[in-house]
Amino acid sequence: MRLLRPLSARFTRIVSVLTLAAWVGVTGLLVHRSYIKASAANLATDLARYGAEAQWRGIYYRGEKIGFSVGQVVPTESGFEMQEDGRMQIALLGADTVATLKTVARVDSRFVLQSFEFSLDPGTGATRIAGTVDGLQLTLTVTTPTSTRTETRTLAEPPALALNLGRRLAAEGLRTGARYQVQVFDPATLSNAPMTIVVGERELLRLAGLPLPVFRLEMQFAGLTATSWITDTGEVVREESALGMIVVKEEPDVAPRMAVSQRARVDMIQAAAIVPQARHRIDDPRSVERLLLKLTGAELPAGDLNGAGQTALPSVDGAQVIELRDPRTLGPQPPDPDVSRYLAPEPLLESDAPEIIAEAQTAIRGATDPRVQAERLVRHVNALLEKKPTVSIPSAKEVLRTKIGDCNEHTALFVAMARALGIPARIAVGLVYLNGAFFYHAWPEVYVAGPGRGAHWLPVDPTLNQFPADATHLRVARGGLEKQTLVLPLIGRLKIEIAEMQLAEGAIPTLIGAARSSTVNPVPLVTRPASGGHSCGCWRDR
């Protein structure tokens, strides 16, 4: 499962978020969610194009260096080409992960976006997102090692990328007190969303011991806040997010130094875990029939909090109250008139691809009932994929090709295969309880009939091999990577109290003693099979 990993603002908005994921998600407005094991030769080749005027920056998480980025602006006949590369090294589920990303934005003389190219490679082949802007028309081309898809969208206003935003504001003239709302396109989530920017006072920022006049910008995007310091020409020299990520200008010989201290090897997934306040411990989430949760510190976004075993109840003493029930105990549900929209292919859910259709048919061979087919798909996807933390733009076809991934990859492949069989399916994102804490997670919902009742939305979890999913799945939103960003403002703020818990008949609750560590123990690893394979946290059958 990918548990959203907190990253920072400038890069994340291009790859977002990833998530969570932890997806690596994951977070902020500064740092991308892009991970790859890049060779030294590839690294040298990628960075060779950057000249003496390039801007180098170090990337820090909670005071420890975890990476760097480099960017430059090259004049062209019609304006400028903005180039940026970045690398990060972080710990995920106990293993070091090296990240890389590439972005090129072509802009006119006023730094208005004309076209862009973005690539992300998790080590199994690059996913490339290219876009061309023609007025309010945005033409997108998504290229993976196995396919290319193109679509055209009509936008409400011309988009910007995080990469060209500072220069574009400077071209318009920075002035204290100015307020902007700009539509920022995120290639990783293929979504356009508003960013609010307020220009603060002019300040003197000391870099390398020298004072530098800058403007302080306060930014809000997708519920997140970040602060950026930029020069009169729009060069970003420092950025900070509330999640502990800092990007700061450094000398070219200092920025690429990637030695990561032991203290910096903090697992970002574990850092985002939420240990609930509870009177009883949940030893077996499968035995839970009902949970009543009180949420404080941050508010879940409205819109997707009800349905499929989850109900938002009236607030109590300022706390959001969410009731979770085991889907197996639910009665008949009203039909969904909008269900047909969850049958169509999407750019990264290629349910019409021949290989997806063929794999789905293999998974359900001999089964004709949609509910039985859905369960076969859960078991098949769980067995098919090697459980491995992956920061990628999950394409169902790529997941099927590589057979590697975390919860995002399991979910994307399941949803595409279900749709290929004519079973409506969609993505849910939120948190799941595991080994003493709630972790950020993604899972599917399928529209199937239950015993003695009509068709209804049923949460399932191929990552954890659950059909249906247990009652500890707390949904925050429904949708792909563009919806996962809604989870990011919760990280480090959300607090959960288990106010009530009802277990299945015969289950025995375990009372939590008064003396209790406030830290989360590492999630136990799956036992490595004798024949080899990958051991990974969070993917136990439950």
C-alpha cells in the first residue's frame, strides 16, 4: 500500500502527491513525487546541459538534506525554455528510494505557458506527460513504455505550471499586497486547480552570508500552504511547506551532495501514521463490525464521506464524527443513477486495452456472477503484484507489465480490469488501520449485488487481499491522483479518537493499559517465502 509521503510545494504540484501516498506522495507545493534508481552515468548526462547560470537548490526534510534540484532558463525565438531536473533520496518502509524527475516548459516572452514535457520513471520505464496550450484548449499526450494516448480539454482559463509561475508573476510586476489566483496544471494528476498567491513585504534574505532582496509569497493550493521567497526576476531562492520540507538555493558544488544521515532516514510513511486515542486495541480489523470515530485537528473534505459502509454524522463538541460499518452487515442500498460513468476507460485506467481485457478474463475464468468475478479479481491482483513501495503515475497497463507496486498500483489495475469486465469500479483514498495506527491508503469500490439485496457500492482491497474491505477503511475522497491531494492537508494535523467499537460475535476486545508508548512500532514485514520474493510492510492478509 502506498502511504502518502509528505513532500513539499514546488515540485509536488507537478507530480503531486503522490502520494501518499503516500502515496509518495507526497505533499506540499514544492517537491515532486518521483522516484527512480538512476545510475551515475545517467545522472551526469542529465545534468550536463546546465550551464553557469543554472540555479541549484538543496532539498531538506526536517532539517536533513534528502536531495537537490537544478533549473535554468534558455532564450528561444518565441520566448524561453525552462528546464528542471531533481533527485531525492528518502526512506520508505525501511528501504532507501532514489527519486528523479524532468520538466521542460516552453513559454512566451511574458512567461505564459505554451507547452510542456514532464517525465517520471520509477525504475521500470518512464511515464511522459506532454501538453500543448492553444488558447483555452489543452492537448495532452500520455506516453508509457507500452502505449500513447492523446486527449484535448477545454479549460476555463489558460494554465500555468509551478515551474514557470515565479517568472510569470515577476513579468507582470511584483508589488506588496497584490493577490493572484492562478490555474496551475499538475501533469502527475492531469488536473487543473486554482492556486491563491499573496505577495508580502520585501525582505532581505541572507544566502551564503550575503543579503539578497526578495519578495515573500504566501501560497495556498489544494488545502496546503507554502511560503516562497523570489527575486525581482522571479527566481525562487527558498521555499518552505508546513510539512517540514525546505528547498533553498545552494552553490553548484554543494547542492548535489547526497549523503543522507541516519537521522534523515526517517520513514516518511511512519511519520504520517496516526495513532488513535482508544480504550481498546484493534487486534484483528476483520472482526470489527462498527467503528465510531471522532476527528479533530483537520476537517475531512465534504463530498465523498457517505456511502459504501461510511456515514458522516453530526459534529460533537467540534469534532467530525464518522461511522464505519463492515460492508457485510449493511442492508439494501439505493441504486446509483450515475454508475455508468465508472465503466469508461481513462488515460491511466486503460480498461479497453487488449492486455487488460485478456488478464481480466483469465482472472475470472469460469465465474459468471459479477460479485464472484469481483472477488476473483481481488485475489488475482493481490497474487499478481510484487508488494513494493513505488512512486509513480500509476497506469494500469504499466502495472500489468511490471507487476510491481503499492496500493495505488493494485487499485489502478483492479479498477481497469473490473471495468474491462463491465463491472463499475472507482478509486477511494483515505486511511486504513494497521498494527496500532491509521495509515494513508488507496483501495477500490465496485458496484455489485449482495446476497439478498440489489446492486450497491462495495469497498474491496486487493492490496490487503480483502473482499470486502474491513470496517477500518476511512474514506476521505473518491478519484485518482487528483483526489489524493485532498489527503495532504491532513498529514501531521489530523487526530483520531475511536469513540465506540463493536466487534463481531465471539471476538474479544483487548483493553489498552495506561502505560503506552506514543510512538508507532514499525509495521511487521511479510515473511519472505523460501523461494524468494519481496518482503514488504503493510501487505498482510487480514
